Amino acid sequence: MDVITHTVDAKGQSCPGPLVALARALKDAQTGDLFELLATDPGSRSDVPSWADLSGNELLDAETLDDGSFRYVIRKVA
Amino acid sequence: MATTEAEIPTTSLADLLQRVEALEAEQRRQIKKKNKLAIIAWGGSLDQIWPTTILATTAAASGMEASVFFTFWGLFAIVKPGVRITGENWMQKMMSVMNPGSAQKAKLSRYHFAGVGPAMFKKLADDHQVAKPEELISLANDLGVRLIPCQMTMDLLGLKREDLIDGLEEPIGAATAIAEMRDAAISLFI
């Protein structure tokens, strides 16, 4: 089941806002759930992969949208 | 050419067992680092307490264990916002007047400009939606970061448990702080 079931909108938030918002959303989710994280913080481009590495969750996709914001797809593993 | 056979040392079973035992004991003494961040929050200024709380919350959000040990000036950052003068004697009272409690009142170590500096910083933080230290402290609490005051400094500065914010662990001493750092993969003094 590769359907994104959770969207975390952290647009406008700075470090560590997006990660904390993501971690909180993950807490109540099932292992294997797919998340979409929306952010505008340029720091998230390096921070989200680092966070995935640290936390053991899987970063499936990272893209810059047309409006210059960022979208990440994460699978909850840990 | 004569070949001399190498003599095989005769090691008794008891000797071998002894060696294995010694190795096992050695292994038990080895320190196993945990996936953990331990911070000593010594500084109470805004530009110290801010990174302290950002790093602690980020570690917790990344699935790491995290603990913050508040000592010296760092303790004033976890004084309850309403609490003004603390301490029992004039020295402790003077100290509390010079170091207004709570993270909200933390001063900048540079460019303080009688409070204009922190106000500007916080305005910028609002504009950029950066959480403020006091918000990060309560966030840290929610995320399971262990916030631990230093007993000795509390006594020295005349700070009582009831002067400090809620959600803290029981005060500890230096040895426990060292133990916290010893098994943490990352330990910082800020």
C-alpha cells in the first residue's frame, strides 16, 4: 500500500519545527505508513535526510515544488 | 636439512578458562554508548539556551534519547516565569535580581542593549517561525527529553524545587551527570 495517508504541513516553520511536527505525527501512526512533509525551510533539504538517518525512517522522495517549497515522502519504519 | 618440529605449548584447560573469564570481565567494563544526546546547560543566556533546546528537541524528534542537565546560569532559564526574587540571604537574592528567571527573560551574551537585542531576536524568530526557548523547553518535555536540575547549584543559588518549572526530573549531582554523559554518543557543554 503505497498511498500517502498523512500530510504534515510545516510551511513557514524554521528549524527544528518541520522535524518536530513530523516526529509528532509519526508517533501516532502505524509502521509502514506513508507521510508527506511540506516545508519552506531551506535547511530541511539537509535536515530531513539527516533526520531519516538518525531516526531510522525511510526518506522515499525529496523534491522542490514549482513555488520553491519542498516536499518529502517518508515511510515510518522506526 | 633437519627440520625441527615446533614445540606445541601445552595450555591447560584451566588456564584457557581463566583467560576467557578475564576477557569477559574486561568486556563488561567496556562502556556501551547509547544513541543519546546529553547536554550540560551551563549558560543561561538566550544565545546559549536557544541552541541547547533546539538540539535537545531535535535529538528527541530523531528518536534519540536526550537529557539536559541544568547547572549554574542554565538553572535560571528553568525558573518559573512568575518567580522573581529567590534565595534566602542577600547574596542569593542579589544573584536572582541580576539573573531574572525563566527562558523568556534570558539575556543575550552579546548585543544585549538593555533588552533591545533579545526583543529584536524574538521579533526575527516570530517572523521566521522559530520556536522560542520557553516553547522549546515545553516541547522538549512533551517529546520526552529529560530535564534535570543540578542539586548543588540549586543550593548555592538558593533555588528551590518550587521555584523551578514543572516537568523536571529530580535534581542530581555531578556523578550522575557524568554517568549521563558517559553512555551518551554525543555530549555537549553549552
